[in-house]
Amino acid sequence: MADLSINLAGIKSPNPFWLASAPPTNSGYQVQRAFEAGWGGAVWKTLGDPILNVSSRFAAINFNGQRVAGFNNIELITDRPLDVNLKEIYETKKRFPNHAIIASLMVEPKQEKWHEIVKRVEDVGVDGLELNFGCPHGMAERGMGSASGQVPSLVEKQTYWVKEAAKTPVIVKLTPNITDITVTAEAAVNGGADAISMINTINSLMGVDLDTWNTIPHVAGKGAHGGYCGPAVKPIALNMVAECARNPRISVPISGIGGISNWQDAVEFILMGAAGVQVCTAAMHHGFRIVEDMIEGLDHYLDSKNISAVSELIGKSVPRYSDWGNLDLHYNITAQINTDVCINCNKCHIACEDTSHQCIDMIKGDNGRSYLKVREEDCVGCNLCAIVCPVEGAITMVEQTSMQPMTWNERQAALNSSK
């Protein structure tokens, strides 16, 4: 079995799968059940001054037969007394000394408030702290969460305040509700962060009931924006992790969050620079036991690649992620249709004819039956036909002989030098 253990900024856990700060980590009972199921770590539901939560707080989007393709919540930080949470953290850590317990924290942007809660939380034996600068609803209206996380100077200042008092590693959790997440990531690093985690949830309104005209969810006929997560946000999260991982000024480990539902998702995040991952929606959808498949799948994948430790995967795809101007303009692929597999649904022809480059022809065969064929000289390799095709293997994208590579940046440099 490969070594699945990780060390994220000094926080060790038996595998890279942590539960994110959310309803699944609301109590000691839940976190202990999670550890029994196999989770390597848990970020405790955000601690601070307890609040009052509303009833009717979750909503989901189901798409094309898949339930919970996207998930929305208007729940806030813990509504349980701090003393109760601290007692349960202490008991859980004592029972599971080799599992990572990270305390998520959110208080007013005041130095003394941060110093006070850091000392109280570290006294019960947590392995690290995660500063919640990401929550986009409820707490933001009170000047916390993403209200702090959207202001780089506040991210840096509050991180610095925490580092003044902290003895354990400090992770800064970043909001995606910002133009460029690398700016706040750099601010966290400048403030002394030992690691960053991303992404927190995205501002969203899940829907409107067409019969009652109420928002979904609603609280006594009133609605509010909430935080969006689940499989639908994975591409957004993966991009933000990659942007930070390839930024030389962000030289701290990354804990990847956002739509991770299986071991394949986790591997993608690790390849793009995450040292470990956090999961929430998938656990809420399927329960804690999903981690068994995640662990088994990751182990088999590493074995298939002859890789002895998951840490060897970290960032391996980052050098392949670049800016558009560095892409080879002479690279060429074209679509090919396998008529032995094609079921003649014509979806590729319709998509190409109506919305792409009109390069798939319907040809009448000698036997009177029609078949589809790509005019390769007109195909630009956009992938649309392969994307809409419902049959695996019916359409393949084939690499063609390429000219000498040339990027847009190189082209512009050549043009400028010739002037």
C-alpha cells in the first residue's frame, strides 16, 4: 500500500482527506464518527461568538438525473457555546491523537479578539487553525467572513494578529468572491500564513419557486443569498488552486476545497498543487463512508503509477498550466467518427452545423444508409462533437502533424522586432 499520509505545513494526518468546516464537523460526535470511517482530518465548524441560525437553510440543484449537482446554504458559523465545542475538541483529540483536528475561527477584525480565541482553542490541543475569511452570507454583513476576505489589507493584518499569538500552524481560508484570488493569497502569505485553503463558497441564489414566487430556500417568505458548493463549483475551485500554485509569491502549501466528490477529484487537485483536500457536500450527500472508496481508489491509482507516496503527486501538473499567450497556435487536432460505434443520433452534426464550424457531413452510403464524416480540412478541433456525443468511443480527437510550435507571445515578439 502506498503512503497516503500528508504533512500540510506541519499538520500531519494519515491520509489527505479532511472534512471541511461545515455541518458535518459541527460536534464531537460527528467528527469521531468521521474518524472511525477513515477520514484523516477534520476542520471543526467555525468557532466564534455563537449565533442564531434560521430554519430552512439548504437547497440543491439537480441536473440531468444527478441529485445535488450544486448545493447552497444560508447557515452561519456554530450556534453552540464555545465552551461546549472546546470540550468536545479536547475529547476527540484525546481519542484520536493521530488524526488532524483544525479549528476554524471567525471573530471581529480586532487584535484582542483574535488573541483571545487563539489561546482558548490552542489550549485544548488542536493541530492547527483555519481563519475563515470566506463565508459570503450572514457573517459578511457583520464585517466578518468574506467582508474581511475581500480586502487584502485586512487579510494580511488579521493573519499577522493570529500569528502573534498562535503556536500551531495557521491556514487562511480564502473567498472566491473576488476578482483575483492570488491577491488575497499573497496578502495571507505576507501576514505570515503557514498555508492557505480554497475555495470557500460562492455567492448564489439557488432558485425561485414558480408557484409561490418564493426564493429557494426561503424563511417565512423571505430569502437571502447563500454559499454555493458541490460538484458544480469544482472547475472554479481547481482554477483558483492552480493560479495560486503557479504563483512564485505564494510559496505555502494549499488545502484544496470545492466540489471534491471522489478520489479522482482529489488527485486532480493534488496534481494542480494542493497538498491535501477538504470535502463537505459529498459527505452530506452520501455520508462519511464515502471516504473508504476515496482511500481505496487513491491507493490503487498510486500503485498503477508506481508511485510510493501521495506527496509525490503534489503539483505535478502545475508546469503544464499557463497563460493563453503561451499556447501553441500551430497545434492541430481533428475529429474522427467511428462509424462502427456511431448510433447515428446526429447530435454531433446538429451541434457542429448550428453552433460550430459546419464540418460534419451526412453522406449517403452505397447501401442506401447514411453515415457521418468529418471534413478534416475544415475541422478546428474544438471538441464540441466529442462532448455532445452520447456514445463512448464514437468520436475521437486525433493529433495531426504539426508545424514548428509558435505561441501568440512569440508571434507578437517577432512582429515587434521586425518593426
